[in-house]
Amino acid sequence: MREEPRRIADRLEATLRIPDGDPRGIAVISHPLPTHGGTMRNPLVAGIARAMKSPALAEKLEHETLIPVFDTPELFAAHLKKERAAWEAVIRRNAIVPD
């Protein structure tokens, strides 16, 4: 894995971690705002990144109906399209409208 530091618009710092092989998915994990004491080297953010790859955490999240997905962008887009269609049907069938 290689790391590439990035600076966007001279305001946003990031570290892009690129695996040696084809990536299975993309995750964006952000630190707290610098105005609230956040830095790029926040240990909580590093811990979250490690934990998201843990099978034990995946099992706990699934129990809460949250399923971490490590897929390609194309598979994720297809999943979102399927979910949107399913929820649109529920909304129409029940005549749900915003207040």
C-alpha cells in the first residue's frame, strides 16, 4: 500500500491510501474539524478505519441492520439504484408525502 498526501484548494488536507492490488471499495473517514481540535493524525479515525475491516464488527453491525459493504463503485451504484426503487414503491403505495 502506498500513501499520497493531498492538499485541496489549499484548505483541505488528506492522505490517500492506495492498495497494491485492485481496491474492493472506497471509504471516506474524516477527522473532526480543525476548528474543533481535529487533526489528520486523529487516533479515533485510525481506529475506525481498522475496525471497519473487522469481521467481528461487521457481524455486530449486521445485527443492527447496518451492513458494511466493500465493493466496487459500480456495484455500490447498482445497490443504491435497487434500494431507491424499493423505497419509492413503498412511498407511492402508502401515499407518503413530506410535511
